[in-house]
Amino acid sequence: MSRLFDLVVTEPLAELQAATHAIHAADRALRGRASRQGAALLASARKVAYTPVLPAVEAGSRQWLAAAGAPADAQWERLQAIWSETARNNYRRARQLAEQALVQAQAAP
């Protein structure tokens, strides 16, 4: 489990922090403003950034737990690469959505 944490939090920390910063900035800007599109973009940014890469059901499965404790093999390495890439892409996409929400907030009355 610690390797998964490293793959989706520790290693892409800069992307995660940038996404979180953008989400918080958009949230502050949207307070008290009537921007449905901005609110929808912000909700999407949060969902993309904070939805786990590995679903809880899969993480708790015996097959996954057995694979996580086994020596590294090609399949395990491939899974790690997928999780890492997915996390980084999600954080970048979340930042883009949050920045779009910020633009909408600034344009709203």
C-alpha cells in the first residue's frame, strides 16, 4: 500500500498541490457568485483530483493484495505505471478545470 501512496501522492506531489491550489482559488472566487458553469467546473475538478486511482473494492480484493505482496514482475510494473500516469493526468486535468472555473467566477456578476 505504501508504494501505491508514493505513486499517486508522493511522486506527483507538485501536480497534486497545483491542482489543490487551483481548486481552492476557484472555490474562493465562486463564493457569492452566480455561475452555474463555474460551479460545475469546480465540482468536476474536485472529482477528477480526489477520486482514488484504485477503487476501494479492487484494493481490498485478495487478488490485488496478493499481487501487492509479491515480488515485482512485468504485470505489477505495468500496473504501477498506469496508476502513476493516471494520477498525474488527473491532477493536471483537475487544475485545468479549476482554472476554467476561476475564469467563469471572474466573469460572473
